[in-house]
Amino acid sequence: MRKRSLLYLSGIFLMVLLLIPISSQADIMMKQKTHTDGMQIMGQTQPAKDEIQTTWIAADKIRNDSEEGSMILRLDQGKIYFIDHVKKTYSEMPMEMGKMMDEQIKKSMEEEGMDAEEQQAATDMMQGMSQMKITITPTAEKKKIGNWNCQKYNQELVMMMGPMNGEIWATEDLKMDYDLYNKYMAAMMGKGGMFGDFMSQIATEMKKIKGVPVLTISTMNMMGTSIKTSQELIEYKEGTAPAGHFNLPSGYKKTESVWEQE
């Protein structure tokens, strides 16, 4: 399994986890402020970063726009699109990542000339490495954040890149459609795949959260480095997404996805 692909996949897991708030009554626009503390990783210094992300969520589509580009999840097409507005390019990958990962792993092992016994041993080892667990624990702590009354939930996430702990402040002033959320989880992982159990676990644990996450603060330990991020909801409204907002921009060129790159 390519290291870059594993990092990419973990990023998608976190993205889905943070884009949970969904209403079935109308399209939803969410504007979120994301902050990442400065850090040193692999000998390089990364400065602190702040950015605003705007997300539109519909019954079977999600689009997220940030400074780095856009991402569109199309449940109706079973695909995720990554758009680079500077280069005017896009790449795509299937939402059913569990099956795709299994196919990529098998292909890589065959290319390396592994026989059936070696492939099984390697698969068993990777399945052990891929064991991930998430735990959400409600607390009695409450406070007002922005315009919303919130309750605190502790979050513990253990995954291959390292543990991540944090807190989620959610409000019942806004509502969440968990049935639609579960549809996204099912589409992301399909019926099988190495991470199928984990995504099912996410869906179960997130049901403990009542309402919509307003502030999420997370600390992740990766390769001996502590990475702290926060994401705060600063605007939330129901309405209708702009016409064609979930379509690919015209004139953009398709490039290979991270899964196809060496």
C-alpha cells in the first residue's frame, strides 16, 4: 500500500467525520473556520494556518471549498472529485473505498511477485495495522458558542497514523439527519473492505452526539509530532445551492488520482 494513499485516505476519513451535519429538509450551507497550529514534522517547519471553508450539503451531494481547492462527493454517481482551481484540473475516485483499497493492495502484491501464501501473510499484517477505533463520550459540560447552546463530547480516535483525542461541542439548536449520514458511510466503504467495520463504528458512535457539531478541537500524534487543529462553525443556513454547484467546472482537465500515482 502506497504511503501517500494511506495519508490521503485518512484525510478523507477526517473530512467525512467533520462534515456530518446534514438536514433532509433543504440544502445546507455551512461556513467553518479551521485553525492548525504550527509544527515541525520530518525536519520541516510548518507555520500556523487559518482558513475558511464553505460547504454545501444536499440530499445526495456535498461540495467543500477551501483555499486549496474544492472537493465534491456525489452519492448519486458514487464518486469523489478533487478540483484544483489554479491548475484547472480535477481527479476522481470511487466512493466505495473499501473495495478499491482491497483491489489496490492485491494488485501491488501481484506486481511484487508474491505467491498466495505471501499475499495472505501480508494481508493479515495489514489488517492488524488497519485496526481503528473511535469512542464518543457525552459529558454534562455546556456553554454557548456563537449563537448556539452547546454540549461537550469527548472524542478518542485510534488509527494507523497515530492517536487523535479531542472534544466536540454540539448544539441541538440545529438538527442532523443521521439516516442520510449513514447512507454516506455505506457509500464510502461499500459492503466490505479493510475499513468497513471502522466506518460502521463511526456511524454508531456519532449517534451519541445530539445535534450539529459547532466546535471540534483535535490533537493528533503522528510520527512523534503533535498536531492540533480546531474547526468552528461560524455560519449555518438552509436554502438552495447555486445552480450547477455540484457539477465539475467546464474546461477543467482530468488528471490521475492519488491511487493511480506511483
